[in-house]
Amino acid sequence: MKSKKVTFADIAEYTHFSKTTISRYFNNPDSLTLENQQKIAEALTALNYKENKVARILANGKSEFVGIIIPNLYMHYYSEMLNQILSTYETYGYKFLVFAGNENKDVERKYIEELLAYNIEGLIVLSPTIPSKELAAYNIPVVGIEREDQYICSVTTDNYMGGVQATSLLQKSNCDILIHINANISKDTPAYGRIQGFLTTCQEYHLPHELILAELGNTFEENHSSLSQILETLEAKYPAKKKGMFMSNDTHANVLLNLLVRKYGKLPDAWQIIGFDNSPISSEAVIPTSTVGQQIPLIAWETMELLSAQMAERKKRKPTPLAEPIHKIVAPVLIRRETTR
Amino acid sequence: MKSKKVTFADIAEYTHFSKTTISRYFNNPDSLTLENQQKIAEALTALNYKENKVARILANGKSEFVGIIIPNLYMHYYSEMLNQILSTYETYGYKFLVFAGNENKDVERKYIEELLAYNIEGLIVLSPTIPSKELAAYNIPVVGIEREDQYICSVTTDNYMGGVQATSLLQKSNCDILIHINANISKDTPAYGRIQGFLTTCQEYHLPHELILAELGNTFEENHSSLSQILETLEAKYPAKKKGMFMSNDTHANVLLNLLVRKYGKLPDAWQIIGFDNSPISSEAVIPTSTVGQQIPLIAWETMELLSAQMAERKKRKPTPLAEPIHKIVAPVLIRRETTR
């Protein structure tokens, strides 16, 4: 059974204030004296008043909603980022409307339109596929994580530093040849920094190296088959050399590791492996795998800091828009485990 | 720059209808003739009208919001379930407000209160910790996934059948002793069916067996240390026997598999392993691992079917409440890989 809803009229009658005063309490409490605020607050408790937030959004425009567009939750990086963003509720109080955009421009656009119809105060986009210029044109606070960010605020891992860290660790392991395998990614995506970090470090220290740019496929089976071929090629090309493998993510590092362990019963000394991300698979692998860790809790936190500052600015009588988008860079953390020695 | 908002008055002026007619178009379109609906629809396009859904919720009470309370997104089972539920948007049109409840009763209660303040039409709770009787008392459509469900609608995997499937597969692999390792879970949780399925099958076919009920810990390191000890105990207790291990989930199956592969360079014939869930780790493991697969897309789908039927009923002039909660059971799927032969 629902109890009858308590209305502004009920509260006015109980407190002997006018309905206008009650309305002001909800939409602009500081326009009342502290004493009167206190009286109304006590009346709400006495009447067992349940707030109707929808009415409140309509009255003052503050929905406390933040929209999130995420490519998928299959990949640990995205699900963990969402986990961390949701946990900021305790600090910021924003509620999250979540859509999985499936890396499709038109789907993302449709979802953003839906979110705008619900008066979201801000938008977080993970690895958006629509250009940052288009995102900026929606004219609401937006923070992007990863990918191209020229026109919007963003938070990104320092991928270049990650590439340097991984390459330096392989160098210390006395490898004869350093090999980085990555997809043929565009130079304006943040992840391209990993390739630059690898190449710069190899060139600086005159380290023999090879960069393999190849599509390894989108499924586990495709990764397995592509890396199996690459493994054969490398064993034929560098039979007597100690090979230092810098893989672009922990999933690929794990597939390569499993191929080697199944072939040799262990990870041979001639192979050193480091991944990227610090996904659960890197510690759950048959041999715990060295990796460059992305600080996901910190990225989530910086994202909400940037977004909430913009959302707070919008609530001022005369908001000052940002002169330039702010780009925050979060340092990666090198994690040494048992696949580098 | 925001363009000026198009109001009902603007639409009324453009179409020469009254504002009441325009309002009826949005809240009860079938009360207008098709011809008039068409005229108003054309006017909306001409005026570039952007719907304010918040106003619409207030007018007709239909928020199109469904609340989701999920324990966390660390575990693949939860993140994949959320992924699948979010993807039902294309079919049902409901938007999802998501909270991570952290398996804490008070946190769950607080989040449900928040969700109710936003006029959610229904609620999905994954592995709720608050009793189903309390969830039912909120008096909104609720569907629970896993855990105790006496007073609410629910969707659950047939855990008993899963236990039978796993045990039968180990039996066919000619194991000398069948061993099931699980936590000491309560008999009213659905997952207890796995233990019952194991025991019933062993008793029916007079199979030598051992049930190990033990807390293996909440982190990867704790799992590793507990299972390492169990492995030693079992090798001492059954040195010459072929051991068929039914693990309660794929994470534990993977830890056991890794311990064996690191010790012997391969999975010895004396050990057979099957997990539960069909998590990604079961196919990404060093030796792809047999498992009892939960049909997560089907569970998500059945959940939305149950919930949307209840939500639709609430919109009728005279809703008929459910006489009894509906409990849907989804069959598990046995997946044979390389750890059972």
C-alpha cells in the first residue's frame, strides 16, 4: 500500500508558512532564515515527506544525473573504470545513467540525445568514436577518457611514459632484441604514445628492435591464431637471441605466454614478456606477468573532479566557460612480476 | 549557444490547436485523431522541438527508468550481466540507473531510496543482501538474480542441473575419486544446488567422493594459498588415484590448473578439472578449461521480460497484481574443453 503523498500544501498547513515559502525552501533554501529552514526540515520529518526529485529537476534544472557512454563491459578496462566512476557517488552525489555504445557513431549519437532529454548535467565518454568537436558542440560539460580529445576535457594515462617503462625493463633483462607488437593505430590516439615510447627508448640506447604493427583480431581465437604465427616467425628469425616482448595489452601478453608454456612446459629464459593495463589476467596468468599498470581509480577520480567543476560552474548565475579544454595526464605504474628477470 | 526552448504555447500557435490538445498529444496521443497527431508531429519537426522528458515523467508518471543494484563490477559474472541488461535498451526502451551496492545492506537500502525518488518504474537486484521480503515491501516491480527470492520474482540458473552435469562429465572421464570444493554456503541460496547436484549424482552411481567446504578467501593471493594447501593434502591422501575436481567457479579452477601446470609443466593425466560460469578466464587459461556455462544473455533477457510485464501491468487503469512471485529457471550448458578427457 502506498501512503498518500505529502504535498507542499500539507507542509504549508503544518508549518503555517505559505506554499511559496515552502517552494523556496526546496529551490533556494538560502533565501530563508536558518530558523525557518529548521522549522520546515522538522515538519518534513514529522510528515514523513518523500521528496519527488523529478519535480525538483523541473523546478531548478538540477537533475544530479551524469550520463556515461561506454563501449562495452566485456573488457576489464571499461568495467573497472565504470566500477570506479559509480563509486564516486558517495563523494559527489551524482547518479549515473549508463549506456553501452558498442563503438558505433550513430548509436552513440542516439544515446546522447536520450541523455540530454533527461537533463543530464554532464557526460562522461569512454573511448568515444564520435569526434571531440561534435561532443563539444552539445554544449554540456563533457570529459573524455582515451581517444582523440582536441575540443573536450579529458583524462588519459601517460602512454608514452608507459612505453618507456616497459622498454627500459626489457633492456635491464639483457634482451638481445626488443619487439613491440601493436595494432596500426592512428597517431592522434593517446595509445600511440606506447609505440613512440618504445621507439624513442630503443633509438636512444641503440637497442636492436623490431616494431610489428598487425591486427591480431577481436576474439580470443583470432588473437591465438595470429600470435601463434608471429611466434613461429620470431623463433625462425631470432633462434639464438633473447627476445624481449612488449605487448600492447595484458590479453595479448597472456596469449603469447600460454603458447610458450604449452610448447616448453615453462617460460623459456629466451623469452621475456611485459603487457599493459594491469588487468586481472596479468596476475591470474599461469606465470604472473609483468605489466604497465593504468591507475584506473585515479583516472576515474580525476574525471569526476574535472566534470564536477564544470557542472558547478554551470550553476552559477554568470558561468565562466573554460577558455581551453583541460587535459589531465595520469602516470602509469611499472609492475614487475615473473615474466621479466 | 542554446536555442530558445520550444514551448507548448509555440506548438499550439503554430498548429492552431489549444495547449490542452498539445498536452494530450504528449500524454495520451490516442485521444486525438490520427490526422491531428500527424499535424502536431509535423509541427514538432518544423519547430525543432526537443522533448523534455522530465516534464513528461511528472505529467504521466512514466519515467522509463529501471534501477539496477549490482554488488560490484570486478567479477565478470556481474559486469557481463550488466552488459547484457544494458543491451535490452534497443528492445524495451528502458534507461538504466546503476548503483554498485558493495554487498552492504544499508548501502543497498540507501540506493533504493535514491532510485525511488527518481520515480523508477522497476528494479533489478543482482545478488541482493537485503531479504526478499523487504524488497517486496517497496511495492514496485522487482526482479532478483541469484540469492534468496521467496517474496520477489527472480531468474536463476539451474544450479542443481549444473552440479549434475559437472559430476557426470568427471564420471565419464573415469576418475577414481570425485572432489567438489565450495564455500560453506547457506541452503537457501540458489548456488547450494551445485553441492546437491554433486552429492546426489555421486550417491546415485556409488562414486567415491569428497566434499570440501572451505573459505578460499576473497583475493587472488588468498585463493592461491588456500588451494595450494588443498592440492598438497589431496596428493598425499590420494597419491595413485585419478582425481576429478569440480570447482565452484572458473577463477578457482584456473588457480588450481596453474598450480598443477607450474608443478608438472602440463596438466597431469591424474587430474581432471571442471569449473562453473564460463567466464573469460576459462577459455583464456593456459589450458582451456571445461566448465558449466551460465547463459547470461538469456538470464538478462528473462529478467527484462518479467520486469517489463510487471511494469506494463502497473500502467493499466486497474492493474492486477501478481498472485505469486514468478521464479524462472535457466538451464546451464556443459562446455567440454581440454581439462577433462
